[in-house]
Amino acid sequence: MTSIDSAGLKRMFDAIAAAIDADKDRLCQLDGVIGDADHGIAMALGFGAVRDALASLDLSAIEPTILLNTAAKSFLNAVGASSGPLYATAFMRGAAAVKGKAILEDADIIAMLRAMAQGIQDRGKAELGEKTMVDAWLPAAQAAGAAQEAGKTLLESLETALAAAERGAEATKNMIAAKGRSSRLGERSLGHMDPGAASAVTIVKAMRDSLA
Ligand code: ADP
Ligand code: MG
């Protein structure tokens, strides 16, 4: 059993910020093909702002729910692109899922992950198959939930989630964009990975590396 406190969650956000930073150019390139080439910049700005905001918190004095709401607010303020409100909602829902807990056990982390994915879907109203980050986040959350319920460890559950996110992101190549900026391309979006699904994989990977 893994126990994650606010300091552990901060380490998770630091790991995500570093991973997104390293992935920034690839994400911009992917967005350049079917969008406006800013996805890597938007995500790096967002997670950079989260990292800076969390650095000024007294982690011994705040619960995970406050930390996650701080992350939501700073991400939203930093990002003008459509990924801004989507991830802000994800972190707010994650915050609600762990409300009142000082320490997060395996099941709490998985509940947080599932709430984040659900928040992204509720905010953007994208269904599976519409070539968005939902195509990576939803299967990842479902796989993590199923693994957790089957008694797997946090590491095993996050491994399963990562594999599902990777499959989902890969599958967006065969989808026609139906939501967001790239939907204007219609069939011309075929054959290209959705940048939001690609960054979702990077995030889930950093979560696996830092939490488990
Ligand atoms: P913008 O499209 O405003 O430039 P970004 O480039 O940061 O924003 O993000 C683009 C990504 O946002 C897309 O690749 C897609 O995954 C995701 N996205 C766009 N609209 C939606 C939506 N309605 N629901 C879920 N994800 C969406
Ligand atoms: Mg863009």
C-alpha cells in the first residue's frame, strides 16, 4: 500500500511539469499538423504555473484537496488554450474526490485519477472516438479502476492505465476529429495522433513514475 500526502502530490506535479517540458516540442509538432501548434506551449505554461504555485505552499499545513484546487486555479489562469479549462476541471474534480483526506491510499489515488478523467469529459463533452484527450484519459481511468478493484497494487494499476492511455492515443490516428479546433479539418485529421491524447500519455507516465 502506498501513502501519498501533499508533499507526494507536489512531487507528482513536479514530475508532470518536467515530463511535459521535455515533450513540449513534440506536442507542438503534433498540434501543428491538425491544430494551431501551441499544445506543447500551453501545457508547459500550465504545468509550469502549477509547479510555481505549489512551491509557495506550506505543504505540512495543507491537505491534498487544497493543493489540487491550487493546481486547478493556476493552470486555468496560465492557459488560454482549450486545454486550460479541461485540466482545471480535472484537478478540481480530483480535489473533490480526495476531500477531507490528509493521506491518500491506493484507492484514493485511483479515485482521483477517475475523477480527473470524468471532469475532462464533462467539461469538454467529448465522447470516445472523437479524437481528443478523452480517448486516452477515459480508457486509462477505466483500466486503473478495474485493476484497483481486482486487488492490484498502485504500481500495477498505473502501469495498466498507462498501457490503456498509449493504446487510446495510438487509436486517435484512425479517428476523425469531431471536437475542438481540429474538427474543422474533418477527414484530413485522419492518420495523425491527437496532441491532447499524446500529452495525456505523458502525464499518466509521470504519475506512474512519481506515485508508485
Ligand atoms: P487549442 O485547441 O485551443 O489550441 P490545445 O492545443 O492546448 O488547445 O489543446 C488541443 C487539444 O485539446 C486537442 O488535441 C484535444 O485533445 C483537446 N480538446 C479540444 N477540445 C476538446 C473537448 N471538447 N474535449 C476534450 N478534449 C478536447
Ligand atoms: Mg492548439
